[in-house]
Amino acid sequence: MQRLLTPAKRVLQLTRVLQGAPAVLARLLPAAAHHRFSTFPAVPLAKTNTWPKDVGILALEVYFPAQYVDQTDLEKYNNVEAGRYTVGLGQTHMGFCSVKEDINSLCLTVVQQLMERTELPWDSVGRLEVGTETIIDKSKAVKTVLMELFQDSGNTDIEGIDTTNACYGGTASLFNAANWMESSSWDAGNDRTFTLDDLQFMIFHSPFCKLVQKSLARLMYNDFLSASSDTQSSHYKGLEAFRGLKLEDTYTNKDLDKALLKASLDTFNKKTKASLYLSTHNGNTYTSSLYGCLASLLSHHSAQDLAGSRIGAFSYGSGLAASFFSFRASQDASPGSPLEKLVSSLSDLPKRLASRKRMSPEEFTKIMDQREQFFHKVNFSPPADTTSLFPGTWYLERVDELYRRKYARCPV
């Protein structure tokens, strides 16, 4: 529910520039005071006139590969007129990477050099942003690879993730880091441990529903371990036998799994089960999964039920990026209130799911084969019948010979 950040946490923001000569640019933003990050209510900084001041760039590090090609030589080699590159592009040399370097190694190098040159302690970094247009693994951020550098310092809990967007990714990540430093996200704090009892509802990223149930059970087990002996005996029936297990021994203990699922069943039914409606009927939606769970939860409760409630949320993705945070529902559930409008807008979710057309496994397999057949194909129009789509749905109309994709919309 909360993370204690060490004193003088700083923000390290990375961006990569690959235009002509590959290079990496790192920006270091100023230290914050000794604060705690929490999603629980804090005094708005704007009202206390304590917004962080002079948030900006304190240090830069530029890296480029150890080899280049002379543009005059390249003009001759490519048999183009003299001056095509040197005059036309205004460039005399072009650096380039060999197969021994990639976006991950470039960023590893520049962060290492920046930290060593500035003598900044590895455990003083609180946020790490990476801006890039290049990805190696769609399920793992460059930032995840950079976390290897912080392992020896024990600083394994750092905010931030990649921003991927052509040449603008670096600017976007700089804005993200600066906004984080200036915001109330970097403040207030709580001096007590929070448990499932402090949450009226709990939602999770949902690859599949059984994992969510096991995740809630694990949260209950964490609460059990941190509770006093008296509380363990009175509030966590059936778990007393698992009090002294080492953490590494709990991951494959089937008896513990069964006991946890049984002990947490009532809590699961009350706080989490309704959030799995979309996952149950539609499967994994990956990035939007957690928010599909939020929509399902809202669609199964009235505004009055939700008013004032605290909704815990756990978001994670492959590549070891995760956050545990929470929402507080508005106290105002009156007709026309923002909460009532939000809940009403999602009330038709079960009806919309029920209106879908049931397809046979054979039809499903045929359509999946079509998707594979047309993957990366050019100069074609998908053969699917648009009448099978919901009214108002946008769909792919054509991919031309230059991979440009044209979209159209079904009648509303």
C-alpha cells in the first residue's frame, strides 16, 4: 500500500537519440526531501505553497559508438554526387553501432557513466524514465534491464517505465519525470501498515481468473504473517500451521495454497469476484486487463454501494514492472453525480457481452489462421464480413503496398 523512499531520492531520466550517430542522453533531476509515496489522501501541495521548485536538469551524459564512417568516403562508396551527404545533409561523420550494441547496452553504458561521473549513490535514485523509439522485447522495458545496475545497492524499487514514441519519446519521458517530481504523488505518507481490512474492494491484473483468486489469497497470507499471534489465531482460521514457513518454501506448498484459498474465499467473493466478470467472459486483455476489472466491478455495484469505498489495485507486467495503488470512490452518489454517471455508463456491460455471436471452435481456428496469413501482408483488404461487427466499430479497410493502413467505421 505504501513505499518508503530513501532520503535524497533523485530522478534519473534517460532518453536515446539515434539520428545519424547513435547516442544516449541522460538527465538528472534534483533531489526531493525525505518523503514517502502513498496513494492515500494528502494535503494538496498547491494549498501549502510547497511545490518543489527549480525542478530541472542537473547533469547530462552523452554516449556514442566507438566507430564512425566518413561521409565523404560514403558518398564515393555509394556512388552519389560529391556533397550529397556533406553538403546536402550538413554532416561530415556518421557514428554507428555494431552487432555488439543495442538499445539496452547503450543505456546501460550511459547510466553507468553518469552515475560514476556525478558520484551519485545508486540507492538515491527514485525514478528512472527511458525514452526510446527502439524496443527489443515487447514484454520487457529497457528500464527493466537498467535495473541490473542497481541490484548491488539494494535499490530494487524504482518508479518509472519506458515511453516509446519515435523521436519524441525522450521529451515525453522528461515531462513524465518532471511532473512526478512536482506532483503530490511524491508526498504525505502513512505511519501504519495497511491490510485487506482497509480495502472495501480489491482488483488485479487478470491473465486468468484463478490467478487472481490466488493473488488475493497471497495478500491475506501476507496480512497473516504481519499480524500478532492473537490476531493470527482469531482472524485467520486454518492458517496457524503455516506460521513458520520460509518465504521460498511457500511458493510450491500445495497444502498452503489450499488453506489460503479456503481462508480467503469469503473475502474474495465480497471484494474481488465481481471484478472478474469481463475476464471470465472475454479472457485476457493484457494492458487493459486491470481496468477491465475496474469496469466490471463498477458495473456490478450501485453508486451507493461504492460511495466512499477504497479500491485496492495491483498492476503488473512481464519484465518485472508492478504497482500496488488504490482509488477512493467519491462520497457523493446522488443522481447526476460523477460517480453515479460513471456507474451508469457501465451498467450495460453484461448485456453487451451477452449480445455477441457464439462461434464454433472450427470457425475460431479458421479466423486465427486468417490473422496469421495476413500478418505483415501488404496490398490487401481483409476478407471478413463487417456485418458481424458491433455498430459504430472502426475496422481495418485496407493495407496498401507501403504498409499504410486505412480504417473505416461501421454505421452506428
